[in-house]
Amino acid sequence: MMPAHIHLFAMITLSTDGRTDGGVLELDADTQIRQRLIYFLRHDEKQTRKRRAMVPLCPTLAPWLDGVTGKLIRYHTPTSVKTRAAGGAEWFERPTANIANGFEGVLLAAHAARPDLGLARQVVDADGEPVWLEPRKKLGETKRRPKMVGIGTPNTLRHTIHTWHKRQGVPEAQIDAVAGYSEQGTGASYTHLRPEYLREFLTSTEAFWEAFGEFSSSHLCYGRTTKIIIMNVRRLRG
């Protein structure tokens, strides 16, 4: 099973068009989610040029956050048999400050399941030659394997949903306001409005998840593998 914290990160990013650093990774359910609104700007912060928006909580995302407390994106994994045998905790958990490595791991797992989607490529050296890794004897491997790297970053999800909204005809002002772009230009007319005025954005977000549902139901069940989301986002992008 893929890491649950990356699964949740993908759900929030695709549902809010939120930034990774200083946005989704920092969200705290106790202080930043109330009355079906997500406040990317914390109460102790001031707005900067990279504005932090107030975004409506879409129906598809809402069940994922129901009853959650504290920081949302947390690494959560079973402890070792030795730790549990000594009376230690069954789970290890910590807040996630960086999600890049875990996200790439998901890309590699998704590529292994569906190489036709092009989610990874083999690394090449300075001379352009493919890089190979030696067999892992502890795993019983006898042949070298290609060294792979994922194609994409956590921000790829944001770029994907941003493009989706544009194709759906969501007004630029709403897209700019939600994405946290400058108040200058088209975004200025929306930043003072309550999120219920972002109707087209919310409708477009739900249309995205409806289209996603043609490939998978993983967006409706917390705990499913993240690679399913990644693969089907790629299929939606064409």
C-alpha cells in the first residue's frame, strides 16, 4: 500500500489548487479548516506576494477531512517488530515537511504497474549512457536493474488541476484568487469575496473528480494506493 499521507496530499492539492510548500504541507485541521472553508493563511501570518487563499471545501474532499485533527499531512507507518515486542508504539508518526521523495516513490510504483503511462524514465550518465544498478543479493536478485527517476513533482498535480480549470472555462479571476496569485489584474475583483462566489471553481473541481471516477474510485476511499490517483490523473491529461 502506498503512503497514506501522499494519498491525502494528492486529494487536497487536486481539490484546492493549493501550493505544496507553505500551503498543503502546512495545513492544520484545528486552525485552518472551519465552516467548510480551508484557510491557507494561518492566523499568525501576514499575506505576501504569494498569497494564501481561502478555498471552499469541495464535497469530494470533505469526507477525507472529517474528524481529522492537527496537522493534516503526517507520515504514518507501522513500527518494527522489535519495537512492538519491547512494548513500544505500534505506529510511528511525524509531521511531513518535505514530500518530494515519497512522491517520487509513488511515481516509480505507478510506472512499474503501468509503464505505458510514462511516469518514470531510466537515468543516464554524463555521456548519455543508461545507468544500471547492481543486483540486491538480500532480495535474491541476480540481474542488474535500471536506475529510474520519476517524471514529475508534487507541483505537477497543481499544474494539472490548474490547467483543468482553464479548460473548463472557470473565470481567470477565480483561478487566480484560489491559486493565490497577485491581487493585481483579474484576480483583484475576487479576493474580497466570500468563497461561495467561487461557484465555477467548485463546480469545475467536482467535474474533475467525476471524470476521474470513470477510471477509479480511489478518490472516494481513504487509504487506497496513491499510485491509482497518479495514473488516472495522467490518463485524464491525455
